[in-house]
Amino acid sequence: MKHEIDLSKYLVRTDLAIESLSEDSSSNGVKVSEKKLEDICVTTVMVSRKGSKKIGKKPGKYITIEFQDITDEENRKKVSQVFVKELKKLVRLQSKEDHVLVIGLGNENSTPDALGPLTASQVTVTNHLYELGLLDPTFQRVSIFNPSVMGKTGIETSDLLGKLIELLNPSLLLVIDSLASTSINRVHKTIQMTDTGIHPGSGVGNKRKEISKELFGIPVIAIGVPMVVDAVTIVSDTINFLTQHYVYMKKHMNNPKYKLMTNINYLREKNEISSSDREKLLGLVGTLNEDEMKSLIYDVLTPVGYNFMVTTKEVDFIVEELSSLLSKGINKLLHNR
């Protein structure tokens, strides 16, 4: 009898719908479509109630934009254009008088978690002008709020927003937050938008009350970028990269041209490693499948407290670039600027 591993106890941490998909997801209430825009990939995932049970994500629409380094100005411009175009598919407003409440979730004192507050603080606020009757008709009625985190305020964010919504009666919540991924390839290089709302802190194992239409009675659009991965993911991905590098070297080792090359990006080639080569390279560990590998790494790191949440060394600069990109996109969408 084949031994089945229950990965639920291993807290595989991801906020991204595309990372929850399996090969048979499309036949189980999940519809996936993908399009390429030069080196930008946009994936739309539609999850039904049936599909929700299958992949563990709420029913609704998830749009994921995957891109290259946005520190490059041309890349940033292209990503910004795609972001605005895709966000328009989720944001439905009847008039410029509809009140949009922009929420920046996260801790502004923790750089990887500061994306929400930094983005919201750069969105153009107009509600005070609307109240005075001075709002230009080309501008949307907009307020922002940064609720910080429960560890600093002692107040559940969802409860705080509930009272604020009672006071302001907005037409739409636009929520920005930092996410977690199960792939180091997606950190800082992915934007997810969804109409299903959000569970603050779920990606880092600190799940709080959800922020959603079901709870508040108004549409909730969540925008997030994965800013961290856990150590299990890093080790697992590194082992996979090691096997890909091994296959690449084995394939090209007798090629004279290869011997003259430096800084080879072996990931550009999709090479499958055989089970025998994998076992030869990694020994007993090489006989494990991906799920078994992650569970083993989790068992090794967690008891000694080393399953850290990790980000990149240039995160200070990256979070500024990302918050600027998101806020400018939101301003362009809401205010035609």
C-alpha cells in the first residue's frame, strides 16, 4: 500500500492561487487561462465552489501577473500598463461619486510587510474634497486607511475595518498586502489580484479574520505581491536547481563552446532528470518526490526553529519600486491620471 503524506500539517505557505493548482484542477471546477505579453505572463484562474474545495482557495477570480526585474525602467512601464489593464477587469464602479476605501495592510516598520502601507500612502486622497463639494469630476472619491497589525494595535484588523465601513459606507474596498509564495522565482516578481478578499497574515502562518464581501457586504478587491518565502521552500527549490544544473552540465560537458561560457543560466533549458541520475546525485534523498522532500525538510528545520521567513537583501529598494508601481496604477485607474 502506498504511503500518503498529509502535507496540511507542514504549513506549506502560499497566498497565490496559481501555486495551489494541480494537473487535474481544470476538470474539478477550476478554469485556467494564460496569455503572454512579451516576457510578462498573465494567468487568470476562475474558481467555482467545487474548485474551491479542490485547491483550498475561495470561489472567485484570481489574476496573476508574472514579470521580470522591475528595477529596469522599461520592464516597469510594461508591467504597470498590464497591471492597470487587468485591474480594470475587477474594479466595477458606477460613478465618480462611488466611495473607494483603499486599505494598506501590514507593518510599516517591517520592510517586507510594508508594501500595503507604502502603496496606500501614495494613493491620491479626495474624500475630504468631495465632502466640501470641491472634487473635480475627473477624480474618484477615495479615502485610505493603514490599520497596522494586531501585534501593534491589539485590535483585530477585520473588526477595525468593520467599524470604519459603518462610518464611511464605501462602495468598494481595495486592499493591498504583502504575500508569501512557495517559489523563490515569484518573490518580488508576481502581482496577484482577486475579488475574493484576503486573510491577513495567512501566508506567514499568522492567520487573522478575513476581509471579504461576505463579511462586509461590499466588493473587496485584494492586491498583493509575494515578498517572502520560508526556508523549506528555499531548500527545496535549491535542490531542484541543483538537479537542473547537473543535467545541463552533463548534457553540455563535451561542448567546447560551453567550456568558454561563464554565468550560464541553466534554467533557460527545460531538462528532465531521470530517477537514476537523481538518486546518483542525491543518494537516498533523491528517491523522494517533491511533497516527500518538503515534508522531510520541514521535519528537519522546524523542531530547531530554523524554518525562517526570508526575503531578498535588496528588499528596501524593491518595496519602494513595487509600492510606486501599484499606487501609480491605482491612481491612473481611479483618477484617469
